[in-house]
Amino acid sequence: MEITRNVILDLLPLYSADEVSADTRALVDQYLETDPELANVAKQLAAMEKPGDIPVPLSQDDKMIAYRKARRLKLIYTIIIAAALSIIPVITLLMFFTTPS
């Protein structure tokens, strides 16, 4: 089977990310020696900034830990808001009964 330009174009992103085997790297290198235009494209791809680590999906345990932490925070916020709202009537009553007549 003949290696066509389209095959090399398909491989270029993996090649530039260094995600190919040694055999594939040798194949692409060999082809790029014969196609200067495509070699230039490969150089431009290699010069581009690559994204950082790809996020890994969370495991079930990680999801449960995050869920429990969020639930705990929600409970704490609810308690704080309830305490703040319950203090308002107490302060109002104190102000009413302590005002001089």
C-alpha cells in the first residue's frame, strides 16, 4: 500500500504531539523529506503551543468525595443564614423593650 499525503496529514497531529510509535515517526519523517510543503506544515504544528494536561474523568470515589464536601458546605451556609435571620427578631425585641419612654 502506498502512503499518500492524506495519510500523512492524518498522522501529523499525533506526530507533532509525539504520540506515535517509532515506526510511524520514521514513516512520517521519510515522507516529509520528499514533501517540503508538508514538512513546513509539520514544523508549524510543532511550534504551536500545546495544551497542558488533559483532565482525567473523575472516579466514582472522587465524585462521592466532592458531593459530600458540597453537601457539608451547603449545610454550613444554611446554618449561618438561619442564625443570622434568627438574630434579627431578637435584636428588634431588645431595641423595643430597652428604649426609654
